[in-house]
Amino acid sequence: MPEKETLVMKFGGTSVGSADALAKAVQIIKDARANHNRLVVITSAMYGVTNLLLDSALFAAQGKIDSLPGTESALRERHFTAAEAMIKDGKLRNAVKAEINVLIQSLVNLCQAIAILGEASPRALDAVASLGERMSVRLLGAGAADAGTQSRVIESTRFIVTNAHYQNAHPDFKATTDKTREILNPLLDEGIVPITTGFIGATPDGVITTLGRGGSDYTAAIIGSVLPAHDVWIWTDVDGVMTTDPRIVSTARTLPEISYGEIAELAYYGAKVLHPKTIRPVVEAGIGLRICNTFNPTHPGTRLKANDQTNGKVNKGEQVIKAVTAIRKQKLVTIEGRGMLGVPGVAARAFGAVASTGTSVPLITQASSEQSICFAVPTESAHLVLDALQKNFALELSERDIDRVWATDEVAIITAVGSGTRNTPGVAGHLFSKLGERDINVLAIAHGSSDVSISLVVETNDTENAVKALHELIVK
Ligand code: ASP
Ligand code: MG
């Protein structure tokens, strides 16, 4: 008996990245519909397409449109090959190809306009980037229809209402709730599966926006929370959230369960499992979330569970560390000087200066002597950040209240994630012993602001060894 509850499923770029993947997605939709009367499907662009689109716009801004015909045919080739392989109904197939062709033509028009202006505004970039999902949704929709699933393709620009912060737009939840229900509920009531675009929305005036790179997960969370759905399933190309990157540690394995707090930390610290903004709407709406593998659909994947109520303290013998991640290509910036002692406002000014460069800071530590503040920034921003700090503290530097502002060579931030890392005695000790055994030097530590992670900074060359060492602490 199909359930009355509503299920939202999102397919990522690799899950719709080829004819073969799309066929699997179509089958998954069919099977899910057999068990759920109310099903909503969201899709990303085909793998690599968003990058290709944005690159052509950025080239166009430099006046380079020579590669445009090549891009056009690459897009046609990707989408048409898939259409031919999976849509048996000739009429439907031709209709979809014609629609995709129109979208490809609008890429050409947009790029030509950008080339003439010599500039790609954020608004124009969103119009360009949106084409990936607008093409893939038509393919997936036709594939599902061809396989006999009653479905309807709808662009999410019709109901995801956002502000005009192009490239990283913020949804207006009130307007989005009203529109989503108004447009999707009548279809769901009839058992029709709406198949819609991830990543994109529109301003109240109807101008296309995007929710930020990787934003399709967020779309799924928004739709799930406003309907509301009982469950959101994110279909990707791995068996859920893993204990670490399997390319570094071959024994990495899938975590059957993870708490919201833990996954938020993982998403933040470099594990590309979920767009970080996805978590909040689902937690607030109390909706279940599952991450599963399009290429291994019978695997249960990873389930998110509500944060545990143990106050972060884990019983003896229970597993504390659940996963280990690494963020590479960082530098540690240090501001040091005896004249900083007890002077209020140094940190505020320092981070104000960093913020003025548009850089976000993943890790901060300060010695209690107050003689140094140290934080990580992405390597590519380190230069800008140092300049901004030097300008801001020019007076203190000339008076030697601040001795120097400097950045290390490239480093990596290794994060051990698990609830209870703060309140369970001995966890930090274990981490340091493991690293010590392998002669890995720890350059900085951050621990405490969240009770679900400890981050350590190591030299770039030690990245893999540090991940391997800490992964040994995960109980089998
Ligand atoms: N296609 C968009 C991107 O590549 C959104 C997504 O796939 O989640 O960023
Ligand atoms: Mg993604």
C-alpha cells in the first residue's frame, strides 16, 4: 500500500550525469512512486554542466567567444545522447530535444551579450548557470514519463521566491511556502510527480537567481520543509556519509546514522556530502533526511537522526569520533605582539579587516596570554588578508605594539567529528597521541565552540598521514 506521506527526492549531478545514470534515476523514481502517493523530484544539472556554462560566460566577459560553438555542441551531445538512449517515444524525444536546443541557443545569446558588454554581472551569471538544471529537468521528466510515471516538469523559478542577491540568493520562506503549496499540492493530490529544478529560484519580479553552488540540496530541503514532507532523500554517487575520504583511507566506511550537529560540522569541514545550508530547514521542520546512492540503490545509505540528548557526553566504551575530514589549501595568519595584551578591540578590528576582503574564516585560536591571534584562511585569500591587516594595524605596527602579521606556508585543517568530543575526557589526548606516534606536528588547535568537533592544523605534507592516524580512532 502506498504511503500517504510525502517524499522529496533530489538527484545530484552524477546521478543524472549520463544516459546510464538517468536510466537508474528513472527507475528509482518509478519504485519510489509505487510506495509513495506523494512524491516530488528535484534534479541538479548533468555533472560538469554548470561549470561549463559559467566558464563560457566568464570567457565571454573577456571577449573570448571562439569556444562558444564547441560548448554548444558539447552540451547538445551530452543531452541528446541521453535523450536518445532513454526516451523511446519519438514525439516526446523530439519535443525535449527542441526545448533543450532553445535553452542552448539562449546560452549563445547571453554570452554574446556579455561579450559586447565586456562584463558578466552576477545577474547574468545566474541566468547562464540556471540553464543546466533547466535542461536536465526536461530530460529526467521525459525519461520518467517514458517509463510510465505520471509526472510533470515544473521549473522551481515558479515557486522558490528569493531576494535579488544573485549567485547566493536567500529564499523568502513565507512567499515560497505559499507558492510551493499552491503549485505542487494540486499535482500531489492527483498522484502526479512534480519534477523540478534544484539550485534556481526567482525574485518576486521573476528574475532568475541561484542559491549558491551545490544549491540543489538546499532546494530539496526548502521544498521538503515548506510542504512539509516527511522525508527528504538525497541521491548521490556514494553510499552515504563516510567515515573519511576513501581515496585516503581504503577502509573508510558508510555511517548508518549521523546526527544533525555532526553532519553540519562535516559539511562545513570539507566533506562534500551536503550543502551546509540544507540542514537548518530540515532540522527546524523535524523532517527525516537520508543520503543514498543512485548506483547502489538497495544500500540503506546514511540516515540523519535528531541530535542526541546525552548533553554531548558519551558513555565509556561508546564511539566518540565518527568521521575525519581534511580541508586543504589553507594558510594560518598570525597577528602577534606584546602590546596587544589587554587591549580591547584588536580581535574585532582584525576580523573586521578580514571580512572587508570577503574572506570567511574556518578556524580561530587565541593564546590566553593575548599576545597572538591566529586563524586560517584559504591560500588564495591570504595575500589580500595580510594587506588588509597591515593597513588596519599600520599605527600599532609602527609603534611595535604589534610585532608582525604573517602567514605560514600552506597547511591543512584536519577535523575529527563526533558528538561528545568536548565533554568526553581523553578524546583530545587520544588524538594527540596518535599524531605523536607518527611524528606529525600540530600547528594549531580549535576545540570547544561546537561540542561535535576538534580541528587540528598540520603541514600540507602531513595531511594524508594525519587523516589515516585519526581514522584509526574510529571504532570498527
Ligand atoms: N548545478 C549546481 C552546481 O553545480 C547545483 C547543484 O548541482 O547542486 O553548483
Ligand atoms: Mg551537490
